[in-house]
Amino acid sequence: ERRVEVGFAEDDTSRLLFPQVADAPGVARFVTVMQGCDNYCSYCIVPYVRGREISRPAAAILEEVRSLAARGVKEVTLLGQNVNSYGRQAETEPDFPALLRQVAAVDRIERLRFTTSHPRDLSPNLIACFAELPKLCGHIHLPPQAGSNAVLARMNRGYSREEYLAKIAALRAARPDLLITGDMIIGFPGETEADFAQTLALMEAVRYADLFYFVYSARPGTKAAEFPELLDAGEKQARLERLQTLQRQMTLECNQALLGTHQELLVEGMSRRGDQLYGRTSGNRVVNFTGDPALIGGLVTVTVTEAFQNSLQGAVL
Ligand code: SF4
């Protein structure tokens, strides 16, 4: 369950999505590849406060990744507001799929993730990376924000529900076991009951492993702050609860679908209770298991033996 009080910018969810990077700094790290955003989603303040997109030179990124690998880091998450537009302003830089291939070629880096992807800019070339690069983990965060075309247009997202679903289908064709997470805004100005029903239907079509959701509130200075608010607080709350109930059910089903499977984990540390180890699957699910603390920092394969709402239990093979 992921109700969060931060803004709506997609990068806000990155640190919630990948808490292992904070928990296990010796094993998994963020590497910033670009900053800023040129998109101007109507509800978002990021382009005003963080400025235009700027990409770091690929040479500097690769040097940082190599030095992390030399210090024992096994997993890197390439980070940016909209990683798909990496390198767009500089002809001398690779595009994002090319950068991903270069990072994947760094020795001793075993796993690669990235966030966040704007659905409009998710290219066939990037989708192909999921079929091509074994180090690229089987998870993508692809925030839809709404399920109805009318709302998506008012949000200035630049894609339709149909285009979004076509990209999900292409991703799943490239990597059949891919787990998908997203962000959704509830009660955007003018969201009708029919629009909201489309949001729930989109969730059922995609079957998100996890969803971060935000009850809309206006951010001063954004275009959407000028849109008339139609929903009262009670109706927003009722929609929130409907969305929450559906997502909790789908998250549990996603975890239950992993029962009996073998999963490779990057072991990040001791579980909160302190009596077990925990690690993450390629699909970014937490698995607790009993094992030797010497396993921390390495990869281990487990069988999933129990599935809960927020975690899995495993046994070392
Ligand atoms: Fe904000 Fe939209 Fe840019 Fe994400 S893509 S940072 S929501 S303007």
C-alpha cells in the first residue's frame, strides 16, 4: 500500500520504489544520468523548480559505474526525471538504450535498473533492451497517472490509454515475466466517475505489481492549479479507497503468482526483525529467508515458499 504525500513528479517515487538503494549502499546504488524535465505535465512543478533537461556525459557515468563496481557494488539504478530523453540535446552522447548497453557491459555490475520512464518516450529500442540485456532487471516503473484519455489530455501527458497499453504489451512480449509498477493521480480536476472507472480498468488490464497513488491537490504555479476543482473531499476519499482495495488485491495476487518459483536475489542485509536475511528479486520484490550473513552483498537463488501482502518468504535452494 503506497499512499504518499510527496508531489506528483515521477522522480519523487524513485526512492520509495527502490528503498534498497538507501538500505544497502554497499551493494546497490543510484547513478544520476540526467536532471530536469522538459515535459510540463499540467500538474507538475518539476520543470519550474529543477529546470530544463540536462544529461551527464556518458563518459562520466561510465567512470562512476566502474568505480562503484570496483568497490563491490553489484546493482546500479540509472536515475533521471525522464531517462528516455537522455542524450537528446547532445549529438555526441549516446541515446538512453545505447547508454544502457554500455553500462551493462561494465564487469562486476550484475544488475541494472532505471527510473523513471515517461510512457510517451519509451522507444522500441529501449523495449528491446529487456529482451537483449540479461543484466537489465525484470521490472519497469511506467507511470500512467490516469486511465482516461480526457484526463490524460488535460494532464498534458502526450499519450493515450491505447498507446500506453500497446507499450505494456510490447514490454511483456520482450520480457514475459516483467513486473510493472506505476503512479496514479486520483481526483484530477474534472475527473468524472466514468474517467475514474477507466483508471480502475487500466489497472486491471496492466495488473501492476505495485502502484503509488496520489490524491490530487493543486500545486501553485502549475497550469492545473487554474482548472476548476469538481470533486469534494468525500468523493476523492471514496475513489482512493476503491483504488486501494483493487491494488491491494492485485499486489497480493502478483506475490502469490511467485509461489514455488525460483528467484535470484541480491542479498541486501538483515530483515527488520533481525532474524532473517532479505534480498530483492529481479522484479524488485522483497524476499526474506534464513541464511548465513556472509551471503550479504551477493546473489543467491531461493524458492518462494510463502506470499504476503508486502513481502515473500523464501528458502535457499
Ligand atoms: Fe513532472 Fe511530467 Fe516531467 Fe514527470 S514528466 S517530472 S510529472 S513534468
